[in-house]
Amino acid sequence: MRKITVIGTGYVGLVSGACFSEIGNRVICCDVDENKINRLRRGEIPIYEPGLQELVERNAKAERLYFTTEVGEAIESSDIIYIAVGTPMSETGEADMRYVMSAAKKIGEHLNGHKIIVNKSTVPVGTGELVREVIQANKKVPWTRFDVVSNPEFLREGSAIADCMSMDRAIIGSDNQEAADVIAELHAPFKTRIFFTDLESAEMIKYAANTFLATKISFINAIANICERVGANVADVSAGMGLDSRIGSKFLQAGIGYGGSCFPKDTYALAHISDKAGYDFELLKSVIRTNQKQRYIVMDKLREAVGGLAGKQVAVLGLAFKPETDDMRYAPSLTIVPELLKQGASVRAYDPIASDSAKRELPSGVHYYERLEQAVNGADVCVILTEWQSVVSMDLALIRSLMKHPVIIDGRNCFDLQVMERFGFEYHSVGRPPVNMAERDRQSVNL
Ligand code: UDX
């Protein structure tokens, strides 16, 4: 049993803290946000993540998991301190490091014995050293020792608990093998592969992994755009490519592009890091541009399919950046919905979980519906932005009968083309031939 403090109860901090307590450690999760801590103490989870509520409840009840705003006390009572604070995108696109630095200062001020400081936040290369300097500069007791380790996070929202409890690998970066071994031992119950490296390389692995996955997505989206022009089907192209074990089939699903808390932020941040380091990472900049454009490609399809959006009733299915989360960060809906309103459409939105968070992010004037059928009722067109299970399994016969015009623009390639043809939908997806296309569209693409 280890005594761990996790600073920051955001997505990563909360999930990691809960999982570390689940494997038998005593964990204190800290945050400066008093309201959030009070809610967590009452068992209210500020984010939607399947299984997290039960996990937190179980471990809080077993007196292994605690929540506090008293960061100093928590640091003093622990021997491993995880920094899991946010590193949001600043206006320049760089990671905003102010929360990491204030956590390091606090750790320095409360260093009352040897501790291992582990950084889980996604930080620019060199931050580990900076954290070390800040702690050193703020130490009250000169002879206290500490070690710094980088242990980046690879959780996916929506499956974060499973990703943590049976993680692919744990990356442990440090210049002190003893400290690295303690963190490796902490991971033993997760039965995962451990990869030891230095601090800087561990920090780089996180950026390199996320931007590589983002590159795969932009790559397949670019291929999808060509497929549309040459009459190929990207689903088959992707499946065929994925059979090559050197390529792999994952993250080759074409669609409206990536969103979320990591890919947009980390791709921008690495582009900045490389600029600063004197290398023009053109490939990555193009990945970012391709992703931004992809949303407008879907938007254009939507407008063309209904011959202009002014006065049209548009059902928007899915608002979150991906299924099984209420996270709206960089969600395609944040681009599409305001654009629909701007072009004079009436927006009828459905999301099984994210409507409340969407209401805070989207402009007023959007009509929200609890049931998918209500949103599509009387709609001129329907656009799919998130592949929720309730969307993928919707009753197509019923939907067709409810819509004023059975036109679906699918930004997530949820449906089989033959099925859509059979149900009589005019169906436009990404990188696949259109189905039951109106005469107007057929002429515009020169078939
Ligand atoms: C990602 C990484 O997977 C995770 O390792 C990291 O720690 C945080 O960022 P997450 O953002 O939760 O996790 O979601 P993920 O499932 O990776 O999807 C990211 C985005 O890419 C979503 O918008 C998703 O819709 C999109 N995506 C994913 C595609 O468009 N196509 C794909 O083939 C896969």
C-alpha cells in the first residue's frame, strides 16, 4: 500500500486516482475548486464516464480514496505525488503551464521528507526539469530529497477505467532508477508492460503517440475525400489497409475529423514545440489543417443536399466529440451548429448525455430533445455528428416516416449503404458513394 496524492481532479486525475485506490493504495485527490471537492465527497462525479461513479463510491467507502482542497496537508502525508492538472491550449496554441508550475511550487513548500513527484499532465519536453527547479527553489527544509518521474496518460474518454485497469503499457521516465522502480511496482497490479526511459523521452512519447494517431485519422480522411472523387469506398480501403499488420486497422475510421481534450490540443502544442526547437513540422501542420477542413466538407455536403439551409429544419444527432462522454471540447458540433444557425436553419438537437454541457457551449436558439425521434420529427435533413449506440441502432423505418424529407448526412459512416438504399434514404457519408441521390446532386458531381 502506497500513500499517494493526486493534484488535479480533472479527467485524468480523477480516473487515475480512483484506479490507484482500487488496487489497494490510499489516495488523496486534491483540487483548488471547493465546489468540485464537496460534490465528490457527496459521491457526485463532475464528468460522465461509464463505471467511474461506482469506482469512486466503492473506494471512498473502503476509506482508500479521499477528496480535499488542503493540498499542502495531502502532500505532507504522502510519499508519491502525482501532478494531473490541466494544460489547456493557450491563445498561441502552446500548452498553458501555469497549473503545473503552481502545483510544483506547492509541492516544494510542503516537502517534509523524501517524495517521488510524478507528472501525468501532458507537458512540453523539458517540463520535468522545470518542475524539479521549482520544487528545489521552494523547499522549506534544505536537506529534503525528491525525485521527478514522468508517467504520461493514455486514457480514452468513455473507456477510461478499462484503459487504466488494463493499460497497454506504462511509460516511466526518470533519471533515477530507484524512483522509476517504485512507480513500476505501483503499476504491478495492472499487469502491464513497463517501458523505462529518460524524462524527456517519456514526455515526447505522449505527444508523439497522440499526434501519430491524429495523423492516421487525417490521413484516412484525406483518402476518403479522394475516394469520393474517384468512386472508391473508404470503408473497404481502410479495411484492406488495416489487414497489413504494419499499418493496423485502428484509427482508420474516416469521418468528420477528431475532436476531444487531447488530439486538437496536443497536435497544436507539438507544432509549437517543434517550431520553437527550430524544426518546421509541416506534416503535423497539414494534419491539423486537414482535420479543420473536414468539418466544412461535411457541412458543404449538408447544404448541397438540401439546396441551401435557410428555413430548413435540421436534426443534429450527437453533440459530444465522441460517444460515451459528455465532453464537448473541440466537438464537431461546436463548428457545425453555429454555422447552421448562421445560414438560417432551425436546429433540432439530440444527444443522450451531452445536451446539458452542449447548452453551455452552443449559441441559444438550438432546440434540444430528449429522444432522437422527437429531434427528427418533421426534419428536412438529419446530420449525424456522434456515433452513439442510440443513433447507430435507430429504427430506420420509423425515422423515415417521421422526417419531412428522408435525407441523412452521416459524418460518422454509421450505416451500411445497401441498408440505406433499401429504406429509401438519400444518404451521404464520408468517402463512400452517395445513395438514392437527388437529380440536383447527381448533376453537380458529374456522374
Ligand atoms: C485520445 C487518445 O486515444 C488517448 O490515448 C489520449 O490519452 C487522449 O486522447 P480520446 O480523446 O478520449 O483519447 O478519444 P479517442 O477515442 O482516441 O478519439 C479521439 C477523436 O478521434 C474522436 O473525436 C474520435 O471520433 C476520432 N476518431 C478516432 C476518428 O475520427 N477516427 C478513428 O478512427 C478514431
